[in-house]
Amino acid sequence: MEAAAVKVIFSPTSLTGGTWAVTGTPGALAIAPLMYDHCTLIGDYMRDTIHCPPYEGDNYVGLSCNKNLRSLKQDRYWQQWHMYLQKGDFVFKGEMGMTDRIRWVEINRSLAFSNVAGSSSVLGEAVVFGDEAVARIEVETPHLRLDPNFQSDFGRTQAAAWYGILGFGAVWNVADDGKAKIIRIDST
């Protein structure tokens, strides 16, 4: 999925506020790291402005590089996952904690979420999304394939692999109320 498919962008421009852009390009240089107060603004925007349904229960999901999560974990309002999950609830793989109804998952892969957002030296890339944010198309359903004569060594070595052709993308690539389901945290 292309970054330009996400039209709503938040850039932290102070310790408690930021700039919104709805064109697919960041509207300001982020001069503050991601903080709890920014997460409350993002959660409010998702609930009250674009009316995005929560992903799971009453919560949204945030995917972020470790630079942003490092600054969030230093906030006194940060909740570790064992403090808010109940018996029978599940933990997302890589889930670090929660801020104001956003469950944060660390993505430690720089090709997916870089520790540098635009020209900012204090912010990394992140997204927050609700339900119905991304669609998947299966051209060929994932299935197991076996190659019994791998590298033609008379059957001594065999190989197995999952194979499938899939496509993913934002359901709506607009910033309209009721359609936008993803907010990108980024900087110019």
C-alpha cells in the first residue's frame, strides 16, 4: 500500500498539539516527538471527525517504529499491555502498550516504518487505523507447495514453501467523513 493512499496526516508541532493535513502530504515539520497528548488528539479525530469505527472492542491500533514508541513509553500515562487486557483478551504480536484507546504495536523493520519521518529529527513513521481500513484481494489463495527434486540432487533434498498472490490497499484513499479509516503520523 502506498503512503499517498492515506490522506489524513498528523504532524506534531508542539508537545501537546500538531498540524492536520488531508491531502496526502504532511502539512508541517514535526518538531516534537510523539506524546500521549498527540494520541488523544488522534483518537478524538478518529471518533468525532471522521467517525472511524474502532478496530477491536473500543480501541484503535497504532503501528509505529521504535523511535516513537520510545518517546511514548516515557510518558507517565503510558499503559503496558498487562495493565489493560482482561482474561481471555489477546495481545498483538509486538504490542507494547496503550495510549487513550490506541493499542501500539512496534514494527522494527525500517523498510516498513522508518525511524525518520520526512526532515524531522525527533519523529518516526507511524499509522493509526480503525476497522475496515485495509482490503485484501486473493489472486491465488496461499497454499503449500512441495518441490521433491529441489536442486536436482536425486531426491535427497526437498523443499516446501507457502505460495500465494495477494494484494492489499486502503479501502478509501480519501479524507472524507465516514470513509477515511487511517491516520498517518508523518513530517515534511
